[in-house]
Amino acid sequence: MKIIVALIRKEFLQIMRDPSSLIVAFILPTILLLIYTYGINLDAATVKIGIKNDDSNAEISSLMASFSQNKYTSVTTYFDREEMCNDIAGGKIRGAVTIPGDFSKKLAASREASISLITDCTDISQARYAQSYVSEIVNGWLVGRCGSAAPQRVILSPRFWYNQNLDGRWALVPSSLAVTMTLIGILLSALVISREWEHGTMEALLSTRVKPIHIVIGKYVPYFTVGMCSLAFSICVMVTFLGIPFRGSYPTLLLVSSLFLFACLGIGLLMSSVLKNQLLASMASIVVGFLPSLMLSGMIFPIGSMPKVFQWLTLILPPRYYVNFVKSEFLSGTIAHNVAVNGTFLLLLGLFFSMLVYRKTARRIDVRG
């Protein structure tokens, strides 16, 4: 028993001295609990809806007010249908409601009246929310106008853009590219420099004429090549074997994907240069890379339903911009606004993290040299 007690005591001391064990036991569960408690919301989400009213009857103003007063809808009023459709294509709104000019006349004549609803089905959950909210608002307005015993005489005519079959795979599978490239860009590269320090090869490099810029470029290029080859393979499998439609431009997809991979590599190499331990670097890459790309990117859970703090947090996460771009590129086609906005943010994030990697690498060389 003395031997067993001594060994147990030795292991407890080792656990207390090893920060990676404490991180796995306490820090990682705390982060997951915070994300699941505050970051992920499976309740009803706020949906951005555009409305164009072609009926000049003053009575319809109460219906317009019903849309604006609903806490689950963020309403934008349009006077030009083409502008409203362009905003759907650009992702600014998720649904477009059009009230026809003869709407009030048909209701007054006890005839069926219709309201058209166009939904952006690159995000299935948001499209379903939009359809449900519009139907509930219109029905509630009818009850308030005619009484609870009044027959329902309004027909909602939905049109599904970009994903007519409401096939969830069409939106989910392209989004998975963000997870795949995050694992390559952050997880693999996070082990690079820390492995050099653990194996003692970094000291050998520092004793040569190698400069910081040489080390940085030497780390970026191989993993960038691996990531782009993985991207090309994944796209080929999606389009050829899985039947996922692609309506965009392959050069544009490769360009923005390269910017996303560039940003991910910067995050991974930064963690690798800060943390000398491979285990710590791998765990940090999971927390910083894998979990946000899966939970906080809009891939599964709508960003609009998250608390404001987490919505602001997603602004510095590259997967948020890439998921938004890649779903649109596959299903909607190449939209200049999406490419410009998401591509610019990814480029800025990539340059920012690359600058930090260079500065951190240069500082280590100066200290060790």
C-alpha cells in the first residue's frame, strides 16, 4: 500500500505541475459550458425581412405595423422590387414579402387574397423561420381585423430561392469546408513551431543564417499547399459524387478560400510560436479553431440568434466570413457584394495574424540569438 500511495501521490503532483492537465480538466469544460449556455440558442431567431407594399389602401398600414412590431422580425421597407431581390441575393435580408395592389379589394369582397414570400434557402432554418413568422403575423392581423370567427382568406405564396427542394445537405455540406480547412490551417500548423522547440531543431535553425521571414514563409507554404489540395479534392467529391450544386465561379471560390486558409494558418502558427508544448498547442487550436468554426460560424446555429457579445466575437473569427461566402457561392452564385465584404475581412485578418507571427518569431530569435 505504501508503494501504491506513493505512486498516486506522484501522479497528483505531476498533474498539478502540468498545466495541460488542468486546462483539459477545467478550462476546456468552462469554455464549452459558456458556449452552450450563452453562445448557442435553439429558440426562435430574429429574421431580417423586406416588405414591399403595392396596396395604397390605408387599412394595410396596420398590417405593415404588425410586421414592424413583431419582436422576431427586423423589417426593411422597399419601394423597388429589384432592389429588394438584390438584397436577398446579397444576404442582407432572408425573406421578401410583397403585398399586391388588389389585396384589400379582394378581402373586402370576401375573396381569397394572396401575399408572396420569397425566402433565401441557403440557410434552411432562417427560411423556415421567415415563412412561419410571416404566416403568424398575417393570421394575427386577420383575427384583429375581422374577429376570431372570421374565415382565413389570405394565402401565403412562398417561393424558395437557391434551394427549391429545401435540402439541408445543399447548405450544410459546402459549409463543412470551413471545418476541414480550419483543421488543416490551425490544428496542423499549431504543432509546427512547438514541435521544433520540443525536438531542439529550432536551436539549430537559430545558429544558422536563417532569418525570421525565412522561417515564416517556410512554415506557410507547405501547409498552404496541403490545404488548397484538400480544398480541391473536397470540391470535386461534393460536386461529382454527392450531387451538391455549384452555381458560382471556381476561380472566385479558390481565391476567397486561399484568403481563409491564409488567416487560419496565421492563427495556428501564432499559437505554435507562443506555446512550446505540442499538447497545449493542439488543445488551444481546438478551442480557438475547431469549436468556433462548428458552433459560432453560422454553419449550424444562426448568428442572429446569439447574444450580442457572441455576435461581436464572431467578427474576429475567419469561419464566420467563409461560411457566409461559401454557402452563397455554391447555391446563389458569385455575388460581388459577398465576395468583396467577406474577402476583405479575411484578407485583413490574415495580414493581422501574419504580422503577429512574424513579430513573435523575430522576438524569439533575438532573445535566443
